[in-house]
Amino acid sequence: MQDDDFRQREAFLAVVRAGSFSAGARALGRDVSVISRRIAALEKRLGIRLIERTTRRIRPTDEGLRYRQKIELANDLLREAAEEARALAARPAGTIRLTVPASFGRYWLVQALPGFLQAYPDIHLVLHCTDRYVDLLGDNYDMAIRIGVLSDSRLIARKLAETRRILCVAPAYLERHPALVHPQDLRMHDCLGFTPMHSWPEWRLEKDGQQISVPVQTRYESDEMEALILAAKSGMGVLLAANWLVHQELAEGSLVPVLADWLATGEDGVWLMKPSSQLQSARISALTEWLVTWFAVPRW
């Protein structure tokens, strides 16, 4: 039955593409009568007329046109699946265009990628570090790393690591200022403002399902997080930053966490993204598995 289905669809496409039963039959190397019977059987099985027949020419019905589009799309997907299978069996090669947030690229991707390129000498990697939102489909990127809550349903996501934004200060700052016991205490402290944060000039924090929004005061704000980290280390104020950004400072003690039970809302992971319409080539599969394995070891 499945072979009959295929032959009927094949006959229908051949006739529609060629513009006549005789031309379609020649394209398939079959008698016109055989092609005609197959299309008649297809129409009977579907319960709808797909082709209008006249003595001079044929014309697909509206239903026939839609049916053709669906069949051709299915055929394209089958061809892509075969190409993907062949590619995955071959040695990964070619160019990968990867976009990442600027700071994350400088802090972490530069550590992960050299080993990957050594392991796959036939792959050429283009790494684009930017804090601008990049449309993978519109800007022709193969993959992206994004941080936080995801919204683009056209993309396939794979989580690489957990991440949270935390409050931290220099020990010297704590010695000179009142203790921080509750988020509302931040109103009485110098805070360092990262202006690209979507909620700025408020810090939105949560603890055990309780959320609170605190409008903070600052004498120093910037769109460059590295500048704010240096300011925090020098004792200029309280900083709200991702743990992957201040990992080293926390480890060495130049910054210490405060209000540790309270975390910023809206950031829960580092995600590897690719277009949902893109079949996964050998090179994309190789980089995906490399990054998943690399970040499986806790990095911060």
C-alpha cells in the first residue's frame, strides 16, 4: 500500500510539473494509461479532484495546488534528512557562525573554543561577540548563546549551564556601611547601576516565591559591566551581577555576596540556540556536543 501511495503521488507531481499526462508519462518512463490510473486512484482515495482534464490540457484544482505544495515540502524534508544523515557520517567540516553576548564570549567561550578547533581542523569558526540582539535567521548565523529567559519560539534551545545574578560588595565597603538585612536596605546604600538591565533603575529580586522591586540610588552607572566590577572591588558600592561575571572575584574574596537568599528575577540559564528550520549538520552537531560537555563541568 505504501508503494502504491508513493507511485500515485509521483504520477500526480510528474503530470502537474510537465503540464500533460503524456509528458508526465514520458518523464517517468510509463504508459499514459498507467499514469492516468494512478492519479484516478489517488483522487478516489483522497475523495477530491486534484486535476481538471480537458481535451487540450490539464489544470490543477485549488485543492490540487495545495496538495502539490505539501508533497513538495515533504519531499524537500526527506531530501534534507538524507543529506543530514550523510553529513553526520562524514567528517565535520565547513564554517560555523556563532554569536554570543560580548562579556560571556570574552570570559568563557575563548576558553572553550581552542580545544574544539584543535579537535576539528576542518571547521572554520566565526565568533561574533556583541550585546546587540542578533536575529539568527535574518542575520544568517548558525548558532547563538543567549542568557536569561527565552522568547523566540523559532529557535531550538539547549541549556548549557545555570546562572543567576547576585548582589555582592567589597569587604571594605561592608566595614564602612550599615549591614544589609533586607532588600529595602539597598535604598540606604550606594549601588552600581548597569544601565542595559531591562528593569533599571530598579532591582527586581525574589526569594522563596516572594518578589520585591527596589528603586536604587547610584552615583556611578555604566553600560560596561567590567567597569562596574572594578568599581565594586574598589569599594564604591553594591553590585548586581551574574555569577559567571564575578566568579573569580568571589573565589579570591575581593567581592563577597550579600543578601545571598535574594536573587534577581528573569535569569535562569545559559542557552545554546539554533534555528528550528535548520537541520543539524555534522559541524553543528560537533560544536553542540563539545559545548555541552565543556559546560557540564561547573565553571562558576
